[in-house]
Amino acid sequence: MQKADNLKEYREELHESLDNDFLRTSLDNFAVAYRAGRANAFKGMDVKGLIRKVADSKDYAAQHLDELYEQFKENAEAAGVKVHFAKDADEANSIISRIALDSNCKKIVKSKSMTAEETLLNHALEDHGLEVTETDLGEWIIQLRHEGPSHMVMPAIHLSRYQVKDLFSKVTGKDQDSDIEKLVKVARRELRRKYAEADMGISGANFAVAETGGIGLVTNEGNARLVTTLPRVHVALMGMDKLVPTLHDALRTIKVLPRNATGQAITSYVTWITGANECAPGPDGKKEIHFVVLDNGRRELAKDPLFSQVLRCVRCGACANVCPVYRLVGGHKMGHIYIGAIGLILTYFFHGKEKAKNLVQNCINCEACKDICAGGIDLPRLIKEIHARIQDEDGHPLPSLLLGKLLRNRRLFHTLLRTAKYAQKPMEEGEGYLRHLPMMFSNQNFRALPTIAEKPFRDMWKDIRPEVKNPQYRVGLFSGCVQDFVYPEQMKACVKILGDNQVEMEFPDKQSCCGLPVQMMGEKKAARDVAIQNLRAFQKGNYDYVVTLCASCASHLKHSYPKLVAGDPQLESLAMEFSRKVIDYSSFVHDVLRVSDDAFRKSNESATYHAPCHLCRGLDVHDAPRDLIKTAGLEYRECDEEEVCCGFGGTFSMKFPELSSELLRKKLDNVEATGADILLTDCPGCIMQLRGGLRRRGSKVQVKHVAEVMAENKK
């Protein structure tokens, strides 16, 4: 699949998907149904505990790949199977082609193998004059259309039944009905002859069990069993990451794989193949079976202390199912061979940086993929790391370099923000908004953007700092750059609530931006330098907590700082101590202070809520802000998809405004459908996005931080 050479061309390609109404509707419907189906399938189970066990098992296998391969090979060959090792894709294709030619095979049927897509096996076989037919319904459809898969589990999800009807009519030479059951019958009828004529069947494997020398396949169609039983030769192609020590390890993974993939408690077919069974046309009356085990960089990945976790992937495709960007553009624009978040990573390792360099930038960092991953892979972190690696190899773009240099110099950064207050005067339209933007920001017109505040919070602090006698807690306030220079009123609201609850506060003036924007832009070194700067600013405060009103800042401070300074024992210790104290506003007020609704007046207003990605997933905070809405005296109205990204993503909305605006449109449609007077959230970035979008609509819905309504309704 050819990708655009630069980001501008890639963005133009994305419009093809945004203009495809069927694709968008299909992926929307699936995303909503999937969440409900998955929740029901995992009901009553310790999901996190199960995922930890799967991750531990896969990690063990990754650390013992060579040993497990030798054990698997020995046991498989003892059972009559020939085992081959392929160092790369070309060698795997060569081995399988040679097997076909040596066995005088002419016709091949295939099933259930993303690894064969990885190696582009079909092309290699067809170059040798072999006829290859995909037998998975979705794979057969996209083979006939000469396309790649758009999802790892549902490869033809991007197509309507009418498109399939037209395709099948062309293939069969007979007009077909668009009824799905009838189309399935057409496929079965057409493929039945292929099974009967085939000399070789090629499958993949979900598991290669070392203790038995057998393989396991998890499928929803019976075609995999036909492919592995009817032809006289069976070849199974699998990556080394499919090696597991025991059958128990495989069975444990089966508990999570179908539930995570499609919301099924168990898949339709679980097939185990161990040894060569009887087969009259085969040599010595036995089926000829070959297992081809592919490295293709997996052993090197296993040695990488960070990226070895990639080998935990069970190929469920869930990271695509929940990705808001995938939901907009589909797999043909959100992957190369492998799709979704894991695809952005694997593309770099299996197919090179040229195929990956645009894809890895198309991550909004909402952490939905990490939250749902069956292997517990920190997918967003790995995507950002690959982005940084590519820029280190190819050179850093000027905008990210300049931003990195700017954030490293706190005084210069703050001086620039102060200067911007005056530079924006000709563009102001009143009420805290810009009337128009400089041409370089013209693609941001889908939302109104705020002005820099007349006075930053840091300049207010001395005047508004309350004197608290007999404090119950001592906290350091972390504002982040947006609440310091754009929305200082949110920090003022926080100070009021905390001060009224006997909390002593400090605002270290040497703090600056948290550094997340430069990390998102691939400037890892700058992100580290900014982290050290903030760690030093809070180092001597002796705080019980570090409180921030920005969910993105909170998640970044808590989770990323220890990783950014890893390798320096002194800084690591400082970062760990700091991160343990970081807490978001809603959690602090709700869980620590335990404020009572007696302290607030009853309001006549209703409010709905938008859950910032880095609050609900980054920090696993769900109930606290919603409870505080009720505590503050407002009527809470639940909004559809409250925990789905609003489309901001910081610098993402600058790089991909067409995607950001569409995510925002969906969010605001859901908000307005509640009929609420106020939309509340816990992130200034989300407020900027949501408030700007509602203003462009001319909506009367107000957007505020939870802290603001609490301060307003305080008795």
C-alpha cells in the first residue's frame, strides 16, 4: 500500500475517507456496538488481572524465543511436521514457494494469516505461476478488489453489501442479490470448488505451543478447517511472537482474545493441529505439514527494553476498534499492513520508516488503545518514541525544533506569551476571543480561539493567595501554560475552593509548560529538559500533593516524567517522589477533601460532562468529577460517548484540523442533544476546543471547568 511522501499529501489522502459517508457510518456504528458488546463479554471478570497474566506470559515467551522455538521444532518434528525458520519476509516466501513447487502444487487456498500479509506472500506465490485464493470471506473480497485489509479481524469492514453485490456479480457473471445471507452463500458456492481442487492449504497460527509442537487457530469461519484439512499439503506461517510455552498459556489468551476483538465470549472455532494426520494422497499416507516460523526482526525487538512489549500483541484489533482517528479514516489510511495503533508501530519495524513517518503523527494520544490492549502494551508511548526516532534519523522539522528551544527557556517562553497579549490586539473581537487568525493558522477556523489573558495567574498569585491557619494539607499548584496565561480564572476558582477547605497552597514561579506538546511533536530531548525544569521548581516544597486542573498535565507529570529522566538515579528518585504527589483537581477535592454538598447552593442549571482522555484513561478517574457536579448543586445530564476524545490533542489539532474538527462536531452534537445549560470538563485544552466549537455554532451552551462552577456556587 503506497503512502504519501509528505504530511501534506497524507492529509489530502485522509479527505478520501472523510468524504466516504458509508465508511464513517459503518465505523461509527461498530465503535458504539463494540464497546457495549465488550463490556458485556467481560462482565464479572477481573479484566485487568487477566491482561496482566497474558502480558506476563507473552513477556516470558519474548525473553525465551530461541529456547521455545527449539522445543517447538523438536516436538513438532517428532509428530511428523517439518519445521522451517525464516529470518525475514523474503526467506519465508522463498521457503513456502519451494515447498509448493517441490510438492507439485498448482492451486493454493489460504486462511487466517496476517503474517502472510506482512511478507506479501501472495505476490511471491503468483510470481511462480501458482493460483492463490483467499478463503476468509473478508480477505477474499479484498483480494478480488486488489486491496489490503482495513482491519486485522474484519478486513472488509470498509465495504457495503452493495459494493460486495456488484463485485460478486462481476466475478460470477450473474446479477446477485444484496441480501447478506445470499452473498455469503455465493461466496461459499464459489469457494467450495477451490477447496476441492487445492493441492496446498496455507494458514497462519494464533499460537505455536512449545510443549506440544502444535498450533492453535482462532476463527469465526469454518474455512480455516477446510484449508488445513482438505489439501494434501498444509503450510502454517507464523511469527516467532506466536510461540507460547504451554497449552495453558494459549487457553488463557483465548479468554481475552475474542472478547477484546469482537465482544464474543468465545469464537466460533478454536482449532488445534498437532502432528501429521492420515491423508491418502500424502507421502506414506500422511498429510504433508510444514510450519514456517518467521523472525523478520522479532528477535531484535525482544531484546529492546522498551519495544519488546510489542510482542505481547495478540492481534485482536481492539486498538483500532476504540481509536477515534481510525473511526474517521479507516485502516487504509491508519496503517500499512497492520492496522490501528499497533500497526503504526509494526509498520516502522517491519516495513520501514518511510511507510511509518506520516502514520505515527496521526495519533491523538487519547490513550484509548492502551486502555483496552489485551497485552497491556503502552501503545501511545511507543508511537511517540518512534516519531522521535524517525526525526532523529531524518532531521527535525523547524516548527518542532523552535518549540523545543522555546520551552527549554522558561523566561523566553513566558516573555513571548506576555508579548502576545499586545500583539493580539488588532485581532480581538471581544469576550476573550480572536476575531481572525494569522494566515498560518487559517486552518483552525473550525473553532474560535481564545485571547491571551490580560493578567496571567502567576501575576495574580501574591494578591489572591489565602492565609490558611491550621492547614490540613500543603499543596503545590501546577498551572500549566494554558491556565497560567489563557484561563487564569480557572486557577482562581481552584484557590477559592482549596482555601475554603483549609488547604495551604504554594505556586512555584519557576514552573512552566508540562512539556507534553513537544513530546507529541517528537522532541524527546526538549521534553526531558522541560521535565527537569519543573521537577527542580517543585523540589524543595515539601508538599503533600501537587494539584493541577489540567488532566493532560496531570497524566504527563505523573506517568511520563519518571520515564523521561530514566537512567539518572538522582533524577529518577526525584521524579518518582514528585509523580506520587501529583493529583488532578477533581480527585483531590472529591477523594481527599471530601467536600460536602452542604457548602454549595442549589442551582437551577443543568450540566453535562466531557471526560478528558488523560483523566478517564490516563489517570483512571471517572466518578469524581461527575459527583462534584451534583455536589455543586447542578443537575447532571449524561451525554452519549462522554469518554470519547473531543479532537483537541494539543498539536494534533494543528497538524490534522480536518480530523480534529470532525471529532469536535460529533462531540458537540452529543452535548447539545442533552439540552444542558453548561458543559463541564477538567482540562483547559478541552475547554479551548469545546468552547471555541460551540461559539462557532452560535450555541448558548457555556463551557467551564468543574472548579469554576464549584467556586460560583459556593455558599
